[in-house]
Amino acid sequence: MVVNDFNRIAPFYDRIAKLIFGNQLIRAQIHFLSEIKPNDDVLILGGGTGQLLEYFPSCNKVLFVEKSEQMILYASRRKIEADVDYINEDFLNYDHNRKFDIIICPFFLDCFDEINLHQVLRKIKSSLKSEGNLLVIDFKKNGFNGLMLKSMHVFFRIFSKLESKSLLDIHQKVLDVGFREAKVKFSHRNQLFSRLYRNL
């Protein structure tokens, strides 16, 4: 069975997000983009429909890795200034030998079960330059409205075959593989977090 398959939900994803969270999801994603320096090499994992790309300046080189070909299709249609390469691939299966200045995970890590989440984080760490940054935007476990987040998780498990059975403590998992939290911003009644980590 194919897991974490967002092809069916791609045409409706932005509308669903807007309906539930308004503009809070994209605001959370762009909160720490000022940390990106001119000419930084950026890797975006699970970038979905690519709304985040509209906020990148032309000086940035971005590798956009997304498993869903339908999400890639929507992302590639956006009017953007940055130099973006689109890769339709599962990150765990994607072979590369590049080192990035910053890796961005917008609502990406919550798709995985505990075993694969650890593997993804180890691969992220090895893909970052020394003292590089990891920007994670995701849902906070046990946030203000836990019932709503659980309902959303069930929805995506049904329609996108999410691998994860429940929302994990992503923050702790990131710390466990050797990152250090540098900055954090909570939003939408403490349900969303934007966290900037340094690669030690």
C-alpha cells in the first residue's frame, strides 16, 4: 500500500487549509524566512502546492522535493523569483550528495511513524552543512484544540494514507538526533509552531 499519498487531496489542500486555519499556516511557514541569507542553498521537503515558494527572493537556489506528482504540478505553476528545481521523489529514497544551508519541513515530519521519522531526521542532519539550519513548521502535540488536530489527522489518514497513527512529539524527536533549538514561534492558539534548529 502506498502511504503518505497526497495526490487525491492536492486539488483541495489549500482550500481546506484556508477554511480551517485562515492564513495562519502560511504565516507560520514564512515567519523565519528572514534567517535565510542571500545565495543560501535551500532544501524544501514536502512543500505541497508550493505556496511558500512565492516568498523566496531571486537570489535563493531551492531544491523542492515532494512525493506527490500532483502537488509538484501545482507548485510548478506558481509565479516565483527563486531558482527552483522540482524533484518528484520520496525523500527517504532520494539519493543526493549535496549539503544545504537550510532545510525547511512545512508540515512534513508529522506524516511519518516513529521509525521512519528517525530515519528522515538522520538523513536531514547529514544533508545539512555544519551549523546549518533546520526550519520545522508543524502542529504541536497536545496543543490548545487537541480534538481538532486528532480529527484532522484521522481525515488525512483516510484520504492520504498517512503512515503515522498519531501526532508525535516532533520537537523532542528533532532534539534527540542532535539539533539545538535556536528560535521558536507559536501561533493559532498554540496549535502551530515554527522552530529554527541549528545542526550541531
